[in-house]
Amino acid sequence: MINLTINGQAHELDVPDDMPLLWALRDVVKLTGTKFGCGIAQCGACTVHLDGTAMRSCVTPVSGAVGREITTIEAMSDDKVGKRVQQAWLELGVAQCGYCQGGQIMTATALLKQNSKPDASEIRDAMNGNLCRCGTYNRIFAAIEQVSDTEEQS
Amino acid sequence: MSKSHDSLLLANVSRRRFLKGLAVGSALVVAARWDLAFAEEVKYGAEAMPGGWVDNPNVFISIDGNGTVTVINHRAEMGQGIRTSLALVAADELGADWDRVRVEQAEADQDKYGNQNTDGSRSMRHWYEPMRRAAAGARQMLEQAAANQWGVPVEEVETRVQEVVHKGSDRTLGFGELAAAARVLDVPARENLTLKDDSQLRYIGRETGLVNGELKNDNSRPPAIDGEDIVTGKARFGADVQMDDMLYAVIARPPVLGARVKSLDDTKAKNVPGVVKILQTEGTDMPAGFNPLGGVAVVAENTWAAIRGREALSINWDLEAAGDNASYTSEAYRQTLEQRAESSGKTVRESGDVDKALENADQRVTATYYMPHMAQAPMEPPVAVVRIKNGKAEAWAPVQHPRAARDGIAAVLGIDLENVTVHQTLLGGGFGRKSKPDFVIEAARLAKEFEGRPVRVQWTREDDIRHTYFHAVSVDRLDAALDSDGKATGWLHRTLSPSIGSLFAEDPKHKGDFELGMGFNTMPFDIPSIRLENPKAAAHTRIGWFRAVYNLPHAYAIQSFAAEMAEAAGKDHRDYLLELLGEPRQINPEKFEDGWNYGENPDIYPIDIGRMRAVVERATKEADWGKESAKGRGLGLAMHHSFVSYTAIVLDVEVDDSGEVIVHRADIAFDCGQTVNPERIRSQLEGACVMGIGIALHSEVSFKDGDTEQTNFDRYQIPRMVNAPREVHVHLVNSGKDAPMGGVGEPGLPPVAPALCNAVFAATGKRIRRLPIGNQLS
């Protein structure tokens, strides 16, 4: 049995130690906001937070997540920064198909929590591991800048 | 011949083409429906699509007692925003408040909803008018219900937002109060419908949201239907379908097209915890249509167990069954096509005397261009769930063409169409990949083995890159004659690509009309002598639609070559391009042999040189064409007409000392005629620009001995944020009501790669004749 804390709740899962957290979340816990895109940490669609840091859940075995706070896109509305990121996403109409956007928001939120005023190259560096086949990068960039710009007022 | 073949062909070929094609015995037409082929009437647009259009308000619009308006969306949502945009049309005409509108997704039912095949950039241009009429009908039924209740003539009532008002007495009744009475009234006859005047429209055509980096501070901007669900992780894509008792499967497919399982050792795989069953699944020989490749399926209790089980399989493949596909190697194939491009092939268009023009030329320009295979690679790989119970099949899948999925399931199970239900989910990207329902048919085959239990087939990214229906590899060779003033007097273009027709009939080895018509035989330049040829090219893997399809290589070659001609002539590229286009005039694409006009009426949708010139002029003006660029930096221009829309793009590109390409700015002039939701049009053009940059820079699937050399995003590279332009400006041209509506999803893509290559030339002096650029600049 694997004991995980996901979005503040304790879960006991009957899964092998090496099952990637991605598949445990999706197939076992039935939290499907975290997406499968590549399985080899190349696309970022599966991004979750482990103790606040953005991690690729497709290459993180469940055993590596034991004892850590796992946060998924489903809990981002409860996160102060995450909520603002979501709002910026909506205001700027970032998403097209939307499949990768949960992962994008998780990476962007982790960035902004660590660095509330990232410059252009810091944004690109942080986001470059998240692929979007629809090509929404300009709006993702603009949304992150918008959250960053409104930091003082919040 | 399965029914899906019929719907495919009908979707892509107008009826006149059938009649014409029959006369020459084209291989593609053999697969067509004879009853329609013999129909005399030529139909265009939505009218010519299988299932046609439907404008019955009771099919698309319902209102509950609280006044909540439900709009049925029957097209696939894959990021183009159609669930929002079509509902906006309905809400506007009806008089609904956007906050009271919800959207429900239709099942696959072409007889009820009309055509649902979401490709060809058709959704809005085919459905704008039927949706306006459906909503106008619903509004008039509400008005009649109110008039009946008040006992007044219907002329005395009018609809405002969410309510009907009696003009004489200012009495009002809300939509919710009228809904039950309105529902049972007769649907107004089409000729009795009155559409709203433009001045009464609140949503259609209005600019909202992000416009070239600036947020229109407009509180009444209608939020996207799925926006909130997407940012909170609640949106349900095909991959997210959850059902009790579900089984999860992955399939080991033949590494080479046509290979079969010779022997299988599944001992180790069976011992992987969670693996339930391992079974061989049937493949179909080419031409297979949309039928799957077959292979060995591992069915398990979760996806991870299925993946581990597949890794533990030991399969010996019979490559002999694959014939010469087993020696298919991209480098050799490229050389073969390039060699073949040196000699004449099937002539598809000819005017004047090109040979003489080339012979008498003061200057000749010759170039050969190569575009590789590419995978669509939607972020959501193919995935489908099917459950079979008591002779009925039910599927949940992200499909662009739900009817083809339904047909395919019925055929493979040998059951009637009525016993197959296909539930359309959101698509995590499509780009043409999900117009082929092979993955749904795979799930149906497996579900048959587990009566009553839902079975999900999950494609991994490796499956997707290795086994998609690839964008056709292509070689285009061009030869131009210039006179002493640099003016073009002759144009010889040979294009070679395997055809999508190879899926449906014995490999035709020539492009079909719907492929040539994508910017090849519709080449618009005003040159006295023109010959266009299409020599043979055989298919050695599955070829299929990729966003904008054959427009990609045609635009890349023609727009690169026009720049090379300008250079040879010593003229400015923009001026030369306008000279090649010639005076404003209208061309009927059907006058060419094998002409094709995206299924649209050439009287309404001629190729309009004036509109082409206008987008070139606008994009170059906005980009400050002619300005001085710093060393290592330059502007590149390209234009293209596709899906009855017009696009020109200028890219401002820097190539740094290490050969890295940085796109500083994109100026895109786009004319798709009348617009409905400019905000989503802009987003489509921005996205197409990014995808096109990826096509130019690094997207390639190459084959070695019949298998792909790339299997995931580590080597099959698609654009990342760093590749996106630092600024994108989209300039909508001619967006008023006067110009007919054109496509949006695809036409932004074809000119991007040639514009980038032309900019690279401006920056470095190096011509890119082979895509992707890869490390050619380092």
C-alpha cells in the first residue's frame, strides 16, 4: 500500500511502487486534470506540485511522492497565486483545445510563487518544458506577465 | 467497401468532380457512391456534404422554464472554439443573454444534425446561416407564444434580451415563461423567417479580448464556453472518460506498415501485475481505409500495467508481409523523388509553351524543395472507450468525424448503425489526426472480447509518432523563365507526394484533385506559359490529413521560389510577388483540369487576386517592409490562398551566431471574409504561426527500414515557447459582411514556413530548400 497526500487529503493506494504518479492520479484516484502527453518528461502536460515545486508526474514513481504534499490542477482554485493565474488565463483567452493548459498553469503558478516578478527570459526558461500544440505560447507569456504586473495590488 | 469511405470522399470532393472523375475512371471515384455520382445537380458547400445542413430550431435549441437556453453543438471542439462561436450565433439571433446559455454536445447522428465531419475549416462557413435560421425560428416561436397568450397580433410583439415585449402595452414575458407554449408550436417556414438586422446584433463580428497584445477592456465579452472547466482541470477530454469496471489497453502495432505477427511469446507479459489478457487483434491490408493496423493488445486493470505488459512482450514480426515498405528509408526516397522530378510526369495544367519560354529565357531559375513526413501530434494522443452490451456498441471518443467512427464500429462488429452510439468528447487537439477513427475501431474490436465491460485503448506518444497517418513527404521542383527585365515568362512546376488516396484504393501514386487543388493547380500567378506536372510517388506508410494538408508543401515551394525569382530579377520580393499576381481579377478554380475549390461554389468563392494583393499589401505595410535590418536579421514574406481564405505573413527573424533562429515579430494579414468571433480567429492565426515556425525549424518524421526514427517529443520536435514570435500581430482584412465567409483553422498555416525561410535568406543569404532547417544554419 502506498500512502499519498493529494490536495490535502490522505489516500491509500494499492499500486506498485514504480507506478508513475500520473497514472495513479488518473486511473486510481480518478483525478483526470493531470494529463498524459509523452511519458518521458518532454511535454509538461502531467505537471503537478510536489511540496510546491513543479514536477513531471509521468516520471515520478508514487514511491517518490510518499510523505510529500501533492497538489494538482483541481486544487489550484484554492491557491492564492493559482487562482490569479487561472483568472489571467481566462481573461486573455489563453486556451485553445485546453489539454495542456492544466500543466501550463501548474508550471506558471510554481514559477510565480518562487519568483513573483520573473523577467522575459525567466518566463521562457520556466515554461519551455511545457508543450502546447495549439501554439498558445504568446498568450501564456502575456498571462504570466499580467499576474506578475498585478503583484503589488494584490 | 465500408461506409466510412463514402463519407470521406463525399466530404472532400464536390459532386461535379464525381461526374468528371467517373469519365476518366479515377481510382478514387471507384470508392464513391454511385447514386450521388449520377445525380445531375451540382451542389456546393454544406449542401454537398453527407447529411447536409439542418436548421430546425427544435434540433439545436431548447429553453427551460427558468429561461436557460441550451444550444446543441454538433461539431468537434478541438481548440478552434466552435462550441463558443456557434452558440454565440444562436444566442445573438435568439436574443439570449450569454450568461443564460449552456452548450450540450451532440452524439454522432448525421441524419438528425446534418454533417458533423469537422475538417476542411468548414464549421462556421457551413453552419453560420443554418444556425442563424434555427435561432430565428426559435425566437419567432417565442414571439408567437407571447402573442397567443396576450391575444394580440404577432406583429405587435418583439424580442429583447431574454424576454418578449408587447410594444403597445410594455407587457413582458420571459423566455422561461414562454418556453413550454413555444415548444409545441409549428416551426415557422423558412421563407417566413426574419433574421435580425446587423444593427441589432450584440455578439457576432464584435472584437473582444486580446487584440495584438492589448486587452480590449470590455466587460461584456462573452466568456468561452469551456474556459472555466479547462483552467480548473474539469474539462473532459476523450482521455478523461471514467467508467466503472473499465479495462485499459495498449497495443503493440506492426513496426512497418503491412507487417504481421509471426510469433508471440507473452509469458513474461502475463506475469505483470494488473495484466488481464493478451490478445492478437486483426489488421487490415492496404487499402485499409480507417481500419486499424492490428497487432498484439495488452488489456489490463490500469494504463501503467498495460504499458508494462506491452514492454514485456516478445513479438517476432513477419516483415515479408510488408513487401517493400520494409525497406522504406526517407533519405533514399527523397533522392528517388528528386530524380523523378527531373523528368516530365502527368500534366495537370498547361497554358502557352513552357518549353519554348525556358529555351528562350534570358535567365532561368531552378530549385527543388523538400518537405518531410510530419506527425500531427495533438497533445492528447488518440484514445477511445467502447462498451459492447447486448448487441449494442457505445463509444466515447475525441473524434473529428463522429460518423466515420460510427460507421467503422458498425462495420467491424457487423451490426447495424442504429446499434452504435458515439459520444463526442472534447478533443485535446485534432490537426487532422482525429479525423481517422482507427483508434475507436481498435477499442471496438477489443471490447467485443469483454462483453459488458468498457475498454479504453490508450495510444502512447510513441504509438502516435510511429503509427499516425503521416503528412505526405513531398518534393517540388520549379523552373522559371525570366526575360531581360526579370519578368516571368514561363513557369514549370512538378510536385511529387504520396496520395491520401492510397488509403482507400490501390495506390493511385498521383495526387487526387482535392490534393492538387490545395494550392498547386490553383497557382494564381499571371505568367504567359505555365505547365504543372504531377509525376508518380508511391506510398510506403499511411498518409493522412495534417492541418492544411497539401497546401503546406505547395505554399512552401511556390512562395520560396517566388522569392528566389525576385532575387534573380534583382527586384524587391514584395513588388515582384505583386507583379507575379498581376492585376486584380477572379479565377474560377474549376476551369482547371482536376480543379477543386474546397467544395465551394466558384461563383461565390472564386480565387480573387485583388484579395490576395490586399493581404500582401497589408502585411508588408504593418511590418514596415523595406526597413533597414541589423546584421543577421531580416524580413521574410509569403502569402497563400487556401480553404477559400487569404493569408499573407511577414516574419522578422534573427539568426544568431550559433545558428539559432529567433522570430521577433509576425505580422499576419488574414482575409476570411465576414467574421463571427474575431477573438477566436486571432487565436487560430497566432497558433498557426507557432505551428508553422515548428514546421520550418524542426518537425520531421524520417523512416529507416520502414520504421520511424523519431518516437517521442525528444526527437520529434514541435515548437516550444522559445520558438514563438516575441510579438504576433493579426490584421483582419475585409471582415465585413460583404465578403463570403472563408475557413479559419487551416489557412493561417501554409505561408508561415516559407516566410520564415525567406526571412532566413534575408538575414543570412542562405536559401532553405529542405525542411526542417534543423542544424543547416549552425
